[in-house]
Amino acid sequence: MAMKTIDKYKMAINNVRNKFYGAQKKYEQEIMKLQVERDKLETRQELLDILICEVYSDCKIPTNKQLIKKLAIKIAEKTDKDADRKLLGLHGQIRLRTTSKDVKRPINEKIQSEIDHFFNRNDITRYTSGKKETRTRNKTKMQIR
């Protein structure tokens, strides 16, 4: 009777040991799959970095360079701070070129209303030919009509 219980326990131990080894093998296989996938992604990322750098250095048109810079900045925002410089192969801080169209300067409301009033006045047109429109007094032009 004691031998039967000992054999039962030995079989239970062997079953648990086999399950443990099976789980350990599955775990190692999953780790290997993930490492291979990570290596593929890293090589892909390195290739993209090299290609972006080459395209940026070969680019002659400034607008295309600006687009590539914007792309690099977007990538850097998602990864780390210095990724944009590393991507483009530049030293120092990356600055995007701004044009006067991009910068919206605030307009003084008083000046804007005076400009609107001036252009909306009806007395600027010259009705009769040969007549003066303005008189100059103390070096300031005054409108006659």
C-alpha cells in the first residue's frame, strides 16, 4: 500500500516536471520570436534613418528639404529629442524656415479701422479733369473735396 502511494507521487512529480519543461520551452520560443521581430524592426528603422538622411542631403529644392525636416521633427516627437538631428545628419538645432505668409502679425485695430474708412470714402475720386485734388499748407496735403 505504501509503495502504491509512493509510485503515485512519483508519477505526479514527473507529470508536473514535464509540464514545467514544456511551458519553459514555449516561453523560450516566444522570446526568440519576439527578439527576431525586434531585430527586424531595428534594422528597418536604421535603413529608414539612412535613407532619410541621404534623401535630405541629396535634395536641391528648399521646399522639399522643409518637408523632410518636418517629417524628421514629427518622428523625433514620438521617439526622443535628438532623433531629428540624427536622422538628417545635422549638427545643432533644427530650425524650420518661416515665411511672411506663415507668420501672422497682429494688426492694430485702430489702424485697421482708419484704413477701412479711407478706402470706403467716396470723395477720393476726381470728378473734373484738370482741377487740383489737394492743397498743401505747412507741408501737409489737405484734400479739397
